[in-house]
Amino acid sequence: MIKRIVENDIANIFSRKKAAVILGARQVGKTTLLKQLFADRQNVLWLNCDDSEIQTILETVNTLKWKNIIGQNQTVILDEAQYVKNIGIKLKLITDQIPDIQLIVTGSSSLDLANEINEPLTGRKREILLFPLSFVEMEQYHGLLDEKRLLAHRLVYGMYPEVVTDFGKEKETLKELTNSYLYKDILKWERIRKPDKIVKLLQALAFQIGNLVSYSELGQICGLDSKTVEQYIVLLEQSYVVFRLGSFSRNLRNELKNSRKIYFWDNGIRNTLISNFNPVELRDDTGALWENYMISERIKKLNYNQLYANYWFWRTQQQQEIDFIEEQDGQITAFEFKWNPKANAKIPKTFLGNYENSRFEVIHKENYDEFLR
């Protein structure tokens, strides 16, 4: 399904004569997907920008040099383009001076890439975000029943493609992914002076999923000041390791207005950081794993289906709380995530009284597939 969506997106982007910029964490399958999409096409130039020789070639590229490099090719793919200095200006040369070329750019980090290309390619690009595998993809691959049987497994080991396909070696694969790729783009960033602090920060965040996050408290745990903690979290977010969820506030004075929670894009990465691969029935954090999985999967759904929605969590100073608030076309829906279908969950009266037309749903392991389709 996702392959078809991305393929359609790329075709639509090309029809508008724009560059396709495909972003996502390392090892989520950006390169594999493009190789599948273009396997049978002719006149495709593939440039791996993680290669130092390619970086050197592109350092001084101009329009004439681009034409010589491209030759008779009609499609140019720049893989991991964030490693090329001033990449935005170099891409602008193609879109401006060689307009018939179909341009695709991938990046595993928006640390530099987003800033580099936003201004030069204003109005000339369309971004597509790729995630680890989604519930819908796996359901379509081997059916709803099998995927539901694997739900507890997904909560522990996550949805990275190599983890899903290399069944039985999930721990080894996740440890390799975490050690080899998770920090690669972050630690290359010139202002990261204490890489061990990044690891401590990630571990601290892993223990706090589902809870309010305080930058000052995290700083005390990691030995960093609060501004540095915030800066590092932004870097982790731009590398597609974590994402922030803000607080919903409109009508009530006692609603938390500037609070945040932080979740991981993948449960397996989170569990690797804390070295806990116990099955869900032996864990005391199953509720947090369920919440992380549901929210990350829901955001994948919204992105892939181009559903324009805002989303938050909700909490008051009296600690009344709702896990996930979603607003589409003015309709507010409140979601509570409970692993146990028999667990009691009611919408707080304070919320219902102030947002009278809102909906409320409890998502548990017996009905979650409808929430994620």
C-alpha cells in the first residue's frame, strides 16, 4: 500500500514539475523503495551522497557540470543528500536550468537538509515522509489475523523492516540498528560535543514515554542544562528518532498550555535503549508501550492518507488527562488507550462540559485495527 501511495505521490509531483524530497529515519526503506519503483526504468542516474567521492564531485558543481554528470538520464536520484554541502543551491540549479529532469532527493536527517533546501527550493519541491513499517502495510502483507497475533511482538520489537523480516534475530538487529545508525547523523553535527549525553538523554526519554517531560529534570539526569536538552531533543526529532506531542488548551484556565510529551517512532528502538525485551505479560510498562505504539501508528496513518489533522494530549492542573486529542475539520475526538479491553475509561467531565460536541473513544487490543486503518 505505502509503495503505491509513494509511487502515486511521485508521479503527481513530477506532473507538476517539482522535486520529490523523501525524508525518514535510516533503515526505514527509502533506498529499497526507490530501487523497486525504478528497477525497470531506463535513464535513471543514482548518486549516493554518503560516498565521499560523490560529495567531492558535487562540491563545485555548476549548471554545465550538472549537464555533463546527468548526460542522457531523465531521472536523477540523490540518496542521503544531507551530506552534500550547500545542497539546496545545487538542487536549485537542476530545477531552474535543467527543468526536464525528474529530481528525487532522500535524506535520513532534516538537521541540515530541511534548512538547506527550504529557501532555494521554495515552490519547487514536495516532501514525503517515510516511517518504519505500519500496521496497515503488515496487515495487507499477511492478513489481519496474523498481524493481530503478532501485536504483543510489535510492542516489544517494533516495526523496522529488517527487524520484521529477520524473524528470530530481533534483538541483534535492533542493537545493530541502534549502535550503527541511530546516532550517526546526530553525532556528525558539529555542535555535539558529548555523545554520551545523547545516549543518556535517549534512555531518560525512553523511561518517560507517556509522561510529561521537563527539560530541567532531564538535564539533571543527563548532566546538561535545560537549553542543551531542548536543543538535543530537537536534533533527535529532526533525525526521526522521537517526536513531541504538545498539550491541547482552549477554554479552561487550569488546562496545561505549554507542556509536552515525547514518544519514539519505534517501540523496538525504545526498548533497545533500556535493554528490556521482556514479553508484555512480564512488563510493568505495557500501558506506555501501547500508548507509544498507538500514537505513532495513528500519525503514520494521517500522513500516508494525507488526512489533515491537528493532534495533542490533554491534561489539567488537577491531573485529569486524555491520551490523544485529534481535530479534523473542526471535529474534536478524544482517544484513551487501554491495553486491557475491560479497563475502565471515561471522558473527564471537565473536558466534556467545555467541548460539548467532542467524541470519545477507547482504543484497546480488540478494536485497535479500526483506529489504524
